[in-house]
Amino acid sequence: MTGKLTDRLHGHYHSGPRSGHFDGRRFFNPGGKAPAGFGDLIRWKLLERPEVWPKSFPSHHHGARPERRIQGQAIRVTMVGHATLLIQTDGLNLLTDPVWSDRASPLTFAGPKRVNPPGIAFDDLPPVDAVLLTHNHYDHCDLATLKRLAARDNPLVITPLGNDAVIAASVARDRIVTGDWHDTVLLPGGTSVTFEPCHHWSARGMGDRRMALWAAFAIRSPAGLIHHVGDTGFHDGRPYAEFAARHGAPRLSILPIGAYEPRWFMKHQHQDPDEAVEGFRLSGSAHAVGHHWGTFQLTNEAITDPRDRLHGALDRHAIARERFRALVPGEAFDVPPA
């Protein structure tokens, strides 16, 4: 048995000193909740009835062809699909949780399947300077896409501790930078990326739960501050209040709004749209983009429920819908000046 396979079977993704969120083998959410167990998963699958999604959910913005670079104080975000977004600012092209595969699954023939194609065709992507990989769940960490990006652009992959063991077969080790919460990576031109806490978990299989860390990101560029969250539970608002206390109010927040039903099963790991709006308010963000909806059916809510509930929450708080937009694949958002 090879050493790499042995490491995978025994969950040796990260070795390091114990900390307030690492027990020497597994990471955890301080003061938070562990993910639901196998029994709860069976209860959900056997007793709950998901809403039926359409086989196709077309976007009128499909086929976007982004500019090669965006300069100056502009920030442009283009939705590719689910949690994959292209962030362009200050001459840099950043790609979050890139997934171009047809399924968010370890299998090519089973698992959640796309109901719309990527909003940007892979060959139409501008050169990617860095990938921000929040955690290793299959709807966020697609090894096939990472391998394609490495062959084409050789971008830096910035990811939390332990995920290098997962992606090393797809990305050269010298192009992977791992970090703990609050660590900072410097990019060309003065942009920095800081790993931030969020309330989630990680796994690629049955035996490696929480062996690799999960994180949000604070992206600080000359154009302003961006708070990017791949997945999180609301956790009494702590991820948002603590972010604002450390970094100030973002010019833009990129927040998950989908994959939240049933609440008894998903609440602690996936916030719902109402909680996303509350987090937006707690952080003092000027604008937000909602993602993690409308591409892969992971949970029970109907396909448009995240957008509809987002609009309802914004209306109840008298927040203009233009300030918090649920993008569809191919749609771009030019963030207004702060």
C-alpha cells in the first residue's frame, strides 16, 4: 500500500499542534455543532420528501465572455454556477471553488447533476491567477477542474490546512498554499487573502470527516474588502460579527443562500436566506452576492426558493434588492463604489 493511500485511509491530512479548533487529528467549530451523523442522514433520506427540480433551469446570461482583466477600483463578480465565481479586481482574476464537472459527486454516473451549464465556458475563462478553495466537499472541490486549471494557467491554489493532501494529485505542491484561520497570503499588486472562520465541516468519504479545515476568506485589495463565504451555518452570527470586528465593513460579501432544507438537518452547517441577510447586516457590508443555489440539488427546497426567500428577507428589512443579488450562471455584477 502506498504512503499516500495509507494517509488517506487514516485521515492524516494535517499534522500540527493542537489549537482552539484542532484536536491533533480533526478540526472542529469552537462553541459550535458537529455535523449530523449517519442515523440522521438516513432519517432525512427516508422520511423527508424533497421538492422536484426541473431537469433544466436555463440562464439568460449563459455564455458570458469576461474581459481579460479589470483594472483600478472596479470589482466585478461573474457567476459560473453554484459556488464557483470569477472575481476580477485590480488586474487579478480570482476563482472560487471551481467546478466545471457535470456532477458534484465522486462518481461520474451518480450524484447531484447540473441543471444548467457553467455560465462561463472553461475555454472562455480569462487567465486565472489564484483559486480560493474553501473546503473539500465535492460541490466545492472538483479535482478534475483543478487539474484542467493547473494545466492551462498554473494558478496558485489557496486552501485551508489539510486540503493539500486531497488536491495534490491535481495541483503541483509548489502551487498550493495552505493556511490556518487568520493566516494571510499576499498576492501581486498589494492584494491579500486572509483565512477566516466559518461554521462548517469537511469530508471526501466516510473515514475523513473534519480531517481538513474549512474557511471563509477576507480579500483585501486596493479596490476594497471582500468577504467570501463558501459554506457556513449562521452560528448566532459569530462568523459575521467577528469578521467585521477584525476587518471592518466589506464593500462586497459573497454569501451562500441555498442547500438549507430540512432545517433540523442542515441548520448548523448551511445558513438559510434569512440568516444570510442577517449576516449581511451584522457585517455592515455595502453589497452582497448570493450563491450556492440553482445548479445542483443538494437538499429539499425548490429551485427558486433561495432567491424568493432572499427577496422576502430583504423586503422585510427595507433593504433594496439591488444591494444583495442572487446571481444566475453567466450573470455579472459590477459592485458600486463604496
